[in-house]
Amino acid sequence: MMPDLLRAGFALGIVILLILALGWALRRFGNTGVRRMGKRLAVIESLALDPRRRLVLVRRDGEEHLLLLGPAGDIVVGAARAAPAEETTAADEDTTAEREPGKT
């Protein structure tokens, strides 16, 4: 009787540890493996201001929106047209280096 109970408790402990490890891995690495074709919405960055408020940068249909999320409500702080990453060229980087003295 006791070995069966001990074995069941050990198995339950292993299952709980596996669930916790999976939750930690999903939280740490996110669900980056899941991609959808035609994705229109993405959370670009998030910053916790305090335990109750957070700034979130969201991209929707080529526009970026800065949101302030908190218990009093959600506020759109600003919106701007997002520049596509592939449009950055070596020529753009050269002009940036020329404007910043002391950097090559």
C-alpha cells in the first residue's frame, strides 16, 4: 500500500514540475514558433511603468500605436506610420554616421 502511494505522489510531483517548466518556457520564449499568414496585429514592445500601469507599442496594418494600459482605463498616447524594416539601406546608415560626429 505504501509503495503505491509513494509512487503516485512521485508521479504527481513530476507532472506538476513538467507543467511548471512548460509554463516558464512559454513565458520566457513566448509563442514565436506560431506564425500566421497575413498577420495584421503585433505587440512590438511592452514596458511596465509600475505594478498597475504599462506602456505597450502595437503595430496594426503598418501603423504603430502607443497605448497606456492601467486600471483607470486604456489610453492611446500616440500613433505613427511604421517604417518597414526592409527599407533601411546602407545609404541610410552612411548618412546617420555622417550626422553623428565621432562615430565611424
